[in-house]
Amino acid sequence: MSEVQQPAQREAEIGSRLAELEQRLEAACSASGRARDDVTLVVVTKFFPAADVRILTRAGVGDIGENRDQEAKAKLAEVRDDPGGAPVPRMHFIGQIQTNKAASVASYADVVHSVDRVKLARSLDNGARRHDRMLDVLLQVDLRDPAQAHDDDAFGRGGVLPDELDELASVVEGLENLRLAGLMSVAPLGEDPAEAFGRLARLREPFVAAHPGATWLSAGMSGDLEAGVAAGATHVRVGSAILGPRPAHG
Ligand SMILES: *Cc1c(COP(=O)(O)O)cnc(C)c1O
């Protein structure tokens, strides 16, 4: 943020953006004939301070998303220490995870949206076991044309290719401290999100038939949450529409 805001001002700003987003989400649900309760709003707080997380939780947000291990861990610790006793949100880890950070992520995340390889799944499971925790995990699907995949990961648009999904799912199902909860994806840059999420919805049908517990679908961000909801998203990950432009990168 370019200028320092007073806390009350920030609270009012976030409150009104949150109310606008809520209207958008309700409209998207009703346009798709879906109940608003079927969709969890995950507010992506990356790059924003713990003070913003407290404002959000006091406003009733129960789910926040982060994409960097150190930042997420420190912020959650700060929120937990709140003398005002703001409720502690569920932490959704939504970013790419280096294998050597997996044990750390497993120590505090409740849901990991970005599982895209066997080695990462095993490391998360080991970490979760060490901390005596269960993690809900989503497999991140790479919706790009396979010819272009893996050469444009700047925005963390990684993921498992659709034809490798089943193998990864079976591995996760065999791991004791992970629960296979569903799928996640990011619409590829430059593609109509409705088309991309349409492909995701078609992939998801046989996937859920084969893995009946894995009904979650994390799809849709500030720019394309309507397309996500129309494709059956149970979780949307919204940052800038609620918190404003991020202070740097990301
Ligand atoms: C940053 C991020 C979001 C939120 O993006 P906005 O456009 O700010 O809503 C959602 N999903 C992932 C994976 C992200 O990295």
C-alpha cells in the first residue's frame, strides 16, 4: 500500500469490498442454480499483514489462503497470539511447495490445494504424521495444452497433467495422514476461463465417480469466480477483489 492507513479505515474498506464480493458470489451461485452455502470463500491474504487477517476473521471469514511457507506460518502465529482473541481461520495453502518445505506446511495448513506430484504428497504425509495431523488435499490439475505445460510457471501455475491424475490420486489415497478431498485448478493465462473450467468439470466427473470422497473443487479467483462457480467450484480463492492490489509481486 502506498500510504499508511488508519486501522478503522482499512476495516471499512475491507468490509465494503467483502460485501460487494459476497453479492457477486451470490449472483454467481443463483445464475448456476447453486446454493451459496455450497461454495466456500477462501480469502487470499498473501502479501497482506496479519492485521488484515484479523479484520477478515472478525467480519466472519473462516478460511484464508496463503502461498508462501514462511509468510503463512508467521502470519498464522501472529493471528493466534491476538490479545483481542479473534477467531483462528482455517489455513488453505494454495502455492507451489518445494519438497523440503512440505513438513513445515503440514504443521499448520488445514487444506493444501496444490498437490501435484507423488514426492510432495509423501512429504506432506510424513510431516502431517510427525505433527499428528490430518490434511485435506486437493490435486492441482494443469489445464494447459500439454505442449505448453511446465514452461510458464511464473504464477505458480503448476499442476499434474490430466493423464497423470489417477496415479497421483491412488498414491494420496494410500497415505494415512492425507485425505483426498478433490481437485484444484487455475485457468491458463490467455484462455477463456469458462472453457478451461469446462474442461475441468468434465475431468472431474469420472474423477469423483472413482474417488467418491473427493468432491471439492477449488476454481475461480477475483477475475473469474463466476466461471469457477458455473463449473461447480466448492471453493473460490479471492484476493485482490477484497484486499486491493497486492503490495508487491504475486
Ligand atoms: C494469488 C492467488 C489467488 C488470488 O488471486 P486474485 O486474483 O488476487 O483473486 C488465487 N489462487 C492462487 C493459486 C493464487 O496464487
